[in-house]
Amino acid sequence: MKTSQIPFRTLRDSPSEAIISSHQLMMRADLIRKLGNGLYTYMPLGLRAYRKLEKIIKEEIEASGAMEFKPTVIVPGDIW
């Protein structure tokens, strides 16, 4: 799919609910959209950036000899 075919919208002004500058930029570039309180969804370009970052992190983990694990979505507080 070409970038010109991806449905996204950019914002001229910073969203009022975004305080941190990186959060504002991601919302303005339509990398993420707010669904509700604390709930965000990755838009196509945001998901692509997320997967690229994830790939880099996995390569670094493997290069260091460490192992990756994936916890459940809900983790008990006593673990932390």
C-alpha cells in the first residue's frame, strides 16, 4: 500500500489532553488516536513505527544473549 492511500489526518494545533511534547507530536501526526481515558490505538503509520522499534529491541536482546518473555496483559502487583 502506498503512503498516499493510507487514510490519516494531521492536526494543526496540539490536542488539549496531551501534555507531553512527544504525545502531542504523535497525536498531531496521526500515529495514535485516543479511544477513551488512557486508551489509545495505533494508526497504520504508528503501528509500522512500533514494529520497527520492536524489531530493533529484539535484535539487541538477542545480541546480548538475554531472553525475551511476554507477560499476561494483567499482571499481579506483588510481582513488581
